[in-house]
Amino acid sequence: MSAKSLSKGKGRVKKKLSGSKSYLLNWSKTFRGRLTIICLIGLCLIPLLTQNRYYLGIFITAMIFSIFAASWDFLAGFTGQVSFGQAIFFGISGYITSYFIRYLYLPWWASLLIGSLVGVAFGLLIGIPALRLKGPYLGLATMVLGLIMFYTFLNVKFEPWLGGSEGISKIPQISRNAVETYYIHLIFMITSFLILIWIGKSKMGTVFKSIRDDDIGAEASGINLTKYKLIAFMISAFFAGIAGGLFAMHNRGVNPGVFQPLYSFYAIVMASLGGIATISGSALGSYFFWFAAELFSEWPDVSVFIFAIILILVIRFAEHGILKPVLERLKDIWDLVLGK
Amino acid sequence: MVPIAEVIIFGTIEASVYGLLALGFSLVYGVGGILNLSHGLFYLLTGYIIFWTYTTIGIVWAVILALIIIIIVGGLSYLLLIKPLQENHVAILIITFSLGFFVEQFIKVFGDAIPHTVPSFVGGAITILGVPFPSQFFVILIGSFIVIAITGLFISKSKIGKSIRAISQDREAAMLMGINADRTLMYTVMISAALAGIAAVLYVPASSIAPHMGWDVLSNSFAIVIFGGLGSLKGSVVGAFILGYTRSFVNYFIDPAFSALVPIVVIILVLLIRPRGIFGKKEVY
Amino acid sequence: MLEIKKVYHYYGKAKSLEEVNLSVEEEALDVVIGPNGAGKSTLLRVISGLEEPDRGKIIFKGVRIDEEKPHIIARMGIAHCPERRRLFYDMTVLENLELGAYSLKDKNFKELLEFVFEIFPRLKERRKQRAGTLSGGEQQMLAIARSLMSNPKLLLMDEPSLGLAPKIKTSIFEAIGKIKKEGTTALLVEQDAVLAMQVGEIIHVLEEGKIEMRGTKEQLEKEPRIKKVYLGI
């Protein structure tokens, strides 16, 4: 390769970099960009307001579920494959992470990585037979599998291996320091979101969207459907796995309950509330959900009951979610206040 | 000899109940192309309505009331939730899933989460091959056979039944005959609710109900329907029997722990070997 | 009887019908000819409500029908015998005919049955057989018979000769002639221009979504372009 073509390549990289820089700059000047930055700064400053373990815990839970909901939204919103068994990846990674920390004494981050990768392996394992199914059956098949996982892990017969109804308990938290734990989760959340949004905007994201909008057309134009669906499935499983591992560590243990349809429901309700196919909407949905759930902390069933009603109403009347559109409407109000 | 008799009897009972459940699920799929994730709630809610009311109004009226309510619930769930979203399959899946959750949580919030049962219509036991079985088992057997037979006749002979078949074979052509596709789908969802409700009427006295059970009903119905071929009525009945006997066999001879795994094993095997299911239709052109 | 006024239709962004004007008189037999993909089937689908026109009006017996659902239009007396037959293949011949009579209000089902068996005696022999087991020609007969069972005021037929052997084609068109004699109004879409012009009273030529020409058989036969493209003379 000649020096000329090398420098040309360099120039392109530089151009691309400066392109993305100006993109970021422009983005930060938009209302949406500013709002995101304000929210992020707000999240960074929370520990200055309170170091209370309980209050920070609410935020941490919301961050974990932001990642989880975003993993579902990525699959459903970008590739049109609806999973009702997102809890499978969440749960299996929770178990594997806990196991490696508790019994093999691996550091938490290594266990988390292993847990999420096992989640990916599960994604592959389920994906291969399940992706023969068209959309709706895939969703139902994943749900059934989640239920089976729930019963298997709950089973007394398998208790010596799988831990029975107690699961794995007494695993140490990421850090004894609540503030440090908070920031670690914040970093996980931001990184996961950046990666998911980046994939969505990349060439692969375009392929995913073309599959979602017209899979027959996409196949006709030479896209290997199974391959890309499988990749999307694995990416989604990976982030669901990250969330599951973090959740297990945050709760200092894991039990078969994580495989219930309820956890898949969590992901769906949060992503739908925020707005499907937006990724960042998932975070809004998750924070909204956990703050609201705090009001009913005495009666957890009531909050799920109310959110089931909300989800029905959102899907029925507001296809694009509510939180993100409302937030974007804020701009109009803002403009109005400024008299523009 | 004795365990064989038990395997067969228990298998037949499970099969006949699941036959009723899968039949309705498959009908709705055939007519509307819809996988109704709230299918389990028809079973669950019927059981609970009977449980909540039988002490005050007596078991017979409780059953009648429950079936009427569940048919109305079926019709309303179609009119209010499914029909407006008909173009969007993802939305239908999510909304029926949340409807299932709504009912589960409704029962948890206004009732409780522990299993309950309701009394049988008939007491006593009948002994077969030296094994005593509760008489309710025979009510289940006879009852579900009668209902499946009536449903079969209804689908093949009645005007609504014929329009149901026409729509599931060719929706556009059926509309050109003057069949109202939306109305037919509503009837189908109501029939599906009634069948699941009857399954609950028959089976709950011999077992129990708890809020989470709707999902088990759904996953077993789905396994049967995938096995028999989506949209094939014969397939759902045959699939129900195969699943019922397999579960009962695994229960007795291998380990009850594994019988919950049967549906998923069935689904995965069918998907890998014969994705159309055993009675899946070929395209005829 | 049927008036189509300035109808436009698009599949997504692709235009399939452009300013189509067409009217069918009472007891007439009109034929639409044109090459593949000209929009002939779409025209019939728009009339029977399977597709909604993007612009324009369709009036049937003085009533606007362009926003009605297909089953309402069928009940008003328009029978559409669709492309590629679209039978209920898992049902018997008789059941197919019963469904054809679904929107029949008066109770002359038996008379109609006799009438269609008279036109297509073959179907009478096969009435207990599943539609999927019939031969291609028999299936086409059944499709037409099924449309007749609703005692339609207007019969729309989409390519009744498609994929049939010449001999069977002729017998199908003989049957269409008989139906016409009974006083049924019909609009026929056909690719085989020679056959179509034998039965049609007025022939409309549809090309790329537009009606390019219309007239009687004699008028069109004088047109050099029709001769060349459609009649191959």
C-alpha cells in the first residue's frame, strides 16, 4: 500500500472524526441534546444531594432496568422481533454472575462479563430454532421458554444444582460505598446506551430497520435475514445479561423469580412508556416506573396492576409511547415561555 | 398394570382439558391471524368468578354467571383492544400480554396469591382396574368430549361456523362472499373464551387455581397448537392428546420435575423437524 | 348501473390507476383488456372494496360505494370472482356454493343451485368433492358458479380463462354467454383479447393505469394499434 493511499485513509478518518464532532456539537445545541445533557448532569450530581443507600438504590434500580428495557427496545424497535422472554437472558446472567462471584471468587466485573456472554450463548441457542418462526410465534416461544426456566430453577429436584427457590444469596455488592456503586451503574448505563444508539445509527442498524420494515424486500436485496436477526438477538441478550448481572449484585442474590413473565413485562412496559424504537425512551420509562413504584412500595402488586392498565392504554391510544413525546413537547412550552 | 391405567386416565383428563383450551386458541389464530396472549385469562377468570360467587349463589348459578361474564369479556377484549389495532401485530401481542397481566394482578390485588379450589358437582369415586378415581374425573372426560363434539359440529355445519372456516381459509375471498370478517373474528374470540371457560368449569374442581396459572394455560395451548399445526382444529385435538399422555407418562415413569419441560421440548422439536406442525396446511393453488 | 369517476389508486408510491372513468349499463357485458400489470385486477378490487381508491368516486345504482367495506358491497349485489379463483379449497363444492349464497336474502337458494348446475353440469357430479381436488377448469367453473350463487346484480370476473386449456376456455366463455343471456350485468377483465372481444359488447383498453381506448368490437377492430398489439393480425 502506498503512502498516498494511507494518508488519504487518514484524511478520511480525520474527516469522519471532525464530522462526528460537529454532529455532537450540533446535537448539544438542539433542545433534545440540551435536555439529555441536563439530565445526565443531574444524574451525576445526585450523590451530592444524598448519600443515603436507600435513595441511591432507587436510582440504581432504575438504571439497571433502563439497560434491560433498552435491550428489549433494541430488538423490538429496531428489528421488529418482539420478545416476551427477555427475562431469560436477564435471569441466566444473574445466576451465572452470582455463581462465579459466590463460588469461584472471581471479581465482579469478570463474573458480569461471563454472565452476559452466557446470556448471549442462550440468545444464540434459542435464536436458532426460534428464528424460524415469524414474528408473533417468536414472542410466544420465548415466553414459554422463560416459564420453563422459572419452573426448572424453582424445582426441588434440581435444588442441589440450581439452588431451588432460594437461588444464590449472600453475594457481595460491587462496592461497600453506595456513591461508588452509584457511579459504576451510571457508567454502565451511559455506555450501554451509547453503544445501542451507535449500533442503531450504524450501517448494521440500517440493515436491522430494513428487516423490520420489509423483511421480504430486505431478503430480496440480498440481506441474510437469519444472520442479522441472530446478531440482533445476541446483542439484545448481551445487554439484558448486563442488566441481569447488575441486578443480582445489587440485590445481593438471585432467585427463580427473575425468570417470571413479570420481568419481561417490566422491560416491555418501560420501553413502551418511553416510546418504542427510541432506546433513550427506555430510561425515561424506567425512572418513571421505579419512582412511581416507590409510592406503592407497601403494595408491590398494586403498582404492577396500575402499570398493566397504563401499558394497555399506551399501546391502545399512544403508539409512540408517552414520555418521550411529552418531553419533546416541552420544547413548545419552553419556546412559548421565552416568547418565541 | 395399575400405573398404566393411571397414566392413561390422568393423561386423558389433561388431554381433554387442554383440547378445549387449544381449540379456542387455534380458532382465533386461524380466523384473525392473532396469537392471543391473554388466552389464559379466560380460564383463570372463569375459575375465580366461580370461586368468588359459589358460596352466595350456589355452584350452578356461579358456573352460568362465570361463563356469561367470560364470553362478554372475550367480546369486549376484541372490540376494545384487538380490533382497533388489527393492522399492527406487534401491538396486539403487547396489548394481549398486558391484558393477561392485568387480570393476574387484579386477582392478586383484590383477592390473594394462594391456590384455591371449588367444589365438584359430583362426589364419590369410581374404581377402574383397582384404582379409585374421583367421579369429577369422569365429568371432565364426558363433558369435554361433548363440548368438543358440539364445537366440531358447530364449526362444520352452522352459518357462523362456515364463515369462520371461510375466513381462515381465505380472508379476502370470504369478504367477497359478504362475510363480515370483523364480526366473525369477534364471535371466534367469544367462542374461544367460552371453550376456555368450560375447561375451567370442568377442571378447576379437580385441581386448583392461582393467579400465575394463566401463563401455564397459554404456554400449553401454544405448544399444542404449534405441534398440531397453527389453525388446524384436528391438529389441536390430536396435539392435546399427545401432550397430555406425554406429560402423564413423564410424571409417572420419569419424574414429575420434568413434566413441566414437556411443552418446550415439544415446541423445539417441532420447530426443528416440521415447522408446519403435524396437520399444518399446504398451500393449495 | 355502475359508474367509476376519476378514480386514482396507488400501491405505496406506485400509481396503479390514473383517472379511470368507466360506466357499465344495465344488462351489459363490458370487457376490460390490457397487458399484464396494467391495473385490470386493481380496478376490480377497487370496485369490490378490497382496495380503497385514493381519489375519485364509485357509484353503484346511485349509491356511493368507494368507502364501503367489501362485505357491504357484496351484500349490495356486486359479486367479484377474483383472480386465481380463490376458492375455499378445504371445503366441498357444495359448501363453496353455500358460501357464495351467504348474502342471499330471499330463500331461492335451491333455484339458484339448479341454475348453476344447469350451466355447469360437471359441478353437480362433483358436489360432494373437496374443491382442492378439482381440475383447473372445474375450479374456474366453481369460482364463477360461486359468484352467481348470490344472484348478483353486477358480476365482476377477473381473468376467468387464466391458465386453462383452449378447449376449456371456450366452454367457460360459452357459460359466460349463457349467464349474460339470463340478464346479469357483467364486467369482465381478460388478457386474451380475441376471446374477450367475442363476448364483450363494449371493450375498454386499460394500459398503465389509464383507459386508452374504448368501443365496440367492430370499432376497435378497425384500430391498427389494437390489431397489432392485441389481436396479432
